Amino acid sequence: MSSTTTTTLHIVAAVIVRDDGRFLLVRKRGTTSFMQVGGKIEPGEAPLAALARECAEEIALTVDPAAVRPLGRFRAVAANEPDHVVDAHAFAVDLPAGFEPAARAELEELVWVDPADPVTSHPIAPLSLDLLALAAASGDVDA
């Protein structure tokens, strides 16, 4: 029997897709893996409220609830925390016309990735690989 304890992190993940079909992924300062905009849900916070807070903090996006679609819950190995898994509420988030996200707060970098060929030059978090594979298989993040 293993003595390793796995801790679950409850998070939100924003699946943001440009008109050309590329997904927005971000990398936090001091880490190597790219992942969706998002983060931990605070105690007592609803997932949609956490999504709005994280989008505002990380990329200066004010989330319009009408521009958000729930995609479901996903579990994956956490990219940056050993012996952790994430339990993620994933949401498709539409960007307002003309909005260009900028890396803010703890973010170091952002990239736009093709879901059909995501791992060309960036290490990607397990949850993000799952969400990209879902989109590539279905042709749409609403599947």
C-alpha cells in the first residue's frame, strides 16, 4: 500500500477559443506547464464567481455570464503540485470582439495553441491536454 496521499484541488478552468480555433493557454511564473486561465475556488465561492475572478485577475477579462457555457467537471493530475489532482469545473468563455488578453498577476506568458497539434513547443498540463483532446475530437468545445 502506498504511503503517498493525494490531495484534490477544486478549481475552475476557462476554455477560451479564438475565431481561428486556437486555444488560449497561460503559464504561471516559476512553472513550466501551460494551462487554461483559472485557479482555485475559494471556500464558499461558486464556480462561476471563481471563473469571473480568475479571468479578471489573470487576463483582465470581465466575464459576461451570458458568454459562458459549462463544459462539465474533469479530474486530472495537477501540473505544478506533486501528489495533487485537480477537480475542475470547465467553462467555455467567449471573448468580446476586439479583446486581446494580457498576462497579469502571477502569469508569465500566454500562447494560442492549435488543439489538433498542441504539444509542438509547449509543455501542457494534463487537464489542458484532456480539454484540447475533447475539442479536437469533437471539433467544438461544447461537445
